[in-house]
Amino acid sequence: MKSAVSEKIIRHLSVIEGQVRGLKKMLEEDTYCIDVITQTSAVRNSLSSIEEKLLENHLNTCAIAQMKSEKQEQAVNEILKVYKLAKRK
């Protein structure tokens, strides 16, 4: 069964999917560049929001479970991996 967090994220991804389709249409219709850039920024912010929700959920569930089951090293490595990915932006 999907968690409530997963269901919210799936709904949010559906919205982003619509935004991306809108971007494609804007380009096909030769929409003014600044309007397209504004929309790409909205998509990027939406994806960033999803990343934050996923990380928060991971820390509150998976990471805690790993710590309790003596998989601390795995938890730390995963958190560092996400941190390094975020620094690349």
C-alpha cells in the first residue's frame, strides 16, 4: 500500500507532467522566451519541492529504521550522497 506521502508526491508529479506538456506546447507555438523561462522555473521549483518531501520522508522513516537496525553507516552514506547531489546544482 502506498503511503500518504507517496500519494501526495504522485499527485504533484501529475501536475508537473502537465506543466512540462505546457512547456512543450509553448515552444511549439513559439511563445515569448521569457514566458517559457518563467514556466521552466516553476517546473524546477516543483521538482525541488518533491525532492525536499522525499528527503524528509526518508529521514523520518528509512534513515531512522537504519539507525535502529545498526545500519548507521548506510544511513550516513545515503544522506551524504544526497548532499553531494544537491551541491552540484
